[in-house]
Amino acid sequence: MAVRIAGITIPNEKRVEIALTYIFGIGRMKSNEILKQASIDPNKRVNKLSDEEANKLREIIEKKYKIEGDLKREIMGNIKRLKEINSYRGSRHTKGLPSRGQRTKTNNRTIRGNKRGIAGSGRKASAEKT
């Protein structure tokens, strides 16, 4: 039986502790915190959970934590606010550059995309032999 929490189907064969991290906004720490509240063994596999335990997890997560759509909406709202007040961080978001002080001369391929150009790549091949 597949367990769905907050619109996400969590994987059946994984330990509950790890499976909960598939939900956006829940990491290992929050996952362990939730399992402690629900008094469920973190080493238990998802497919071994009873319906009662799954419902308890679902209830705790949906009532106490901001996850998935709500969390994404809040993050987007925060970024939008930074852009509107013309803050430095907002301008970095707009330009698609790192906003937390990293160097940009090198090592920012992740945020900018891999736009590596190699020397001589734009050169045309010579038409005749010499």
C-alpha cells in the first residue's frame, strides 16, 4: 500500500526516516522529530506501517509544519519582496547570480548554468592546405 502525505507518494521500500525527506520542507532532523512525536520507530519500512501510523504521521505533518506548496509560495513571496524593495539580494536574484556572497569570477556554474567557452571554438577552419 502506497502512503501519500501532502500529495506526495513516499517510497515503500525505504526506512520511514528517509522516506519522509521526499516531502519538500522535511529534512532528516524534522523527520526524526515527527517520528518521535508519532512514537514510530525510524528504522521501520514504509510498507510495514499500519494505516493508523500513516494517518498519525499525515496528521502531525499537515497540522504542525509548512510543507510543499505553502512553503514554496512563502519562499517565492520572500524573493518577490526582496526584488520589490530593490535590495542587493533581490537584484542578485533578478540577475540570476549567487546572492550569499560567493565569488563569481570562478565557481558559480551551478547558478549561471554551464556556459563554458573554449579557446578557438569560434574560429573557422582554414579552407585550403598550406
